[in-house]
Amino acid sequence: MITGNKGEWSEIYALFKLLGDKELFAGDQEIMKIQNLAYPILKILRTEINGNFEYSIEDDIVVISGNTEVFRISVNVFKEKAIFLLKQIKINQGTFAIIEIEEFMKSINCLSLKASSSSKSDITIVIHDKRTGFNQPLGFSIKSQLGNPSTLLNAGETTNFIYKIVNIFLNDQEIQNINNISTKSKVKDRISLIIEKGGRFEFVNTQKNIFNNNLILIDSRLPQILSNLLLEFYSSNFSDIENLVKIIEKNNPLNFDTTSKHLFYSYKIKRFLNDIALGMMLSKVWSGKYDATGGYLIVKQNGDILCYHIYNKNDFESYLLNNTKLDTASTSKHKFGLIY
């Protein structure tokens, strides 16, 4: 039996919906459809345990081929299955099966919900770009609004930043008292108490060297910029990247020359978000080569699917900046938030 959560079932919904629509609409930075910008879909490619399959669109027929098997199914069937699947995703919770959809999936050689986690790309689509004339396969990462918010960057010891506390001396008892703060917002409260005592935080390094070097590859000052962004997150009432960037843009902790109003922090954070979205893994050496060569697909609450194509880089980066926020993961699991 095939089971999955809302996000995982959303990948199959995207397959059905796109084959039924036969085109992919672009989205703007407010997650709204750009009516006059759509990409005709020629085919969708999937790798299954029993081989590679092509879902090619020929007029109103989807031709499914792999090895020697060929199936021909009306586009309307995919439209109907997408409508039914969307309703099921909305009414179910947790991890669930959808027997009617599973039977249809097996009939078209679609045997799994999720793409390989080793790649940022969840679905490969061959689109026709009217501006360039290219018909090349592009990998897209799927983010669904039907379930819990999707993560862009997963927490781990790889994401830990190390700071030195300066300007004050803390004895062993004071350190223990601060570390014992166990409120719901304990990390923020520990930092707040250190600042109240006159302490300041100086960034030392990231805990993992590969992550630090990946950041430097994107921009040599990025580790320092992100360290200030994190401190601002734990020192203010903001969690969204857009407002946090505005704050550090105003405070200018790295003392950039802003006499000409250059938006240094905004530009560099956008580059970071773009690379995280399209290929960079925290624990692997980042070469700059994107896995998600097409960009993002957003599955909206109303079932629309919007494309953030890397050809429309400005809209894509603005979308990421405007719709990403920071969150606090488990301090015990990822071993952070303590003075040592």
C-alpha cells in the first residue's frame, strides 16, 4: 500500500494536474498567477524502480512509454484524478493511503510518491519556452501549501553557528543558571539575559567547515551576514527573512559603504536562498551546479500550481525573500543554544 503525508501526495497531484492542464503558469512574488506567462508542457519524466517513464502530451492524449510498454490515456482522465486527489489531500491528516489513486498510479507505472532525497529536484518537465525556443528537460522542486509549511533548509549540527561572548565575565554558576533557562523561548531568553548583563556576541565560525566554505563560495561575507541575521532573529520579534534583512540592512553590521544606497544584505541573502532552493546541500561540497534546473513549483491551497522559473530570476528570488522565515529546531537533538 502506498502511504504518504500531504506534501508527498502533492507530488502526485502535481503530476496529474500538470498533465491535465498541459501548461505551466508562472507566479509572481505575491504567489499570484501571471496570466500572460505560461509554458506549454511537452512531457514529464519519472524514474521508477522498474524503469524510466515518459508522460508525453500529444493533443488531448497522454502517451506513457517506458521500455516497450505504451499506454494512451485522455488528458481529461488526469484532470478528473487531480480534482479527486486534491479533495482527498485536503480532508486527510497525517500519513494516509488513497486506494482509488493508488490503483490508477499502478496502471500508469507510477509506483512511488517521492523523488530521491539526494536531489533538490522532485519532478522533471520538458517545457517549450517561447522566448528561447528551447525544449529542454528541467528539474523542479515542489513545495506544497496543502500541508505543513515546507522547509527550505533543514536544521542539523551542520546549521549551528558558534559565537564568543565578550565584554563580560561569567562564572560557572552564572553559566549554569543561563543554561538552565527552560522556557518555551529558552534560546531567545538565554541570549536576552546575556545581553542584559552587558555581554555581546562575536561570530567565530559555523560548527561544520563544509557549510562555512559553501557559504563563502556563494559570497565571502555570507557567514558573517547570516550570523547577524540569526542574532537579530533571537533578539527581535521578527522571524520572516524579509523584515530581518531590512533590520540588518539598516544597522549595517559589516560596515558596507552604503552612501549610494546599495542593498548589500538583501542581494547576498537572495543569492543564498536561491542556491539553497536549487541545489546546495549543507553537508556536501557545493559546486554551484543546480539540481532543480527549472526552479520551484508551488502547489497552492486552491489547487493551482505556479512555476518560479530560474529564467525569471528576479521574481523567483523575491518570492524566496518574501516567503521564507526562520524557526527554532530542537536544541537537544541538534545540540545548540548553550554556553560552553
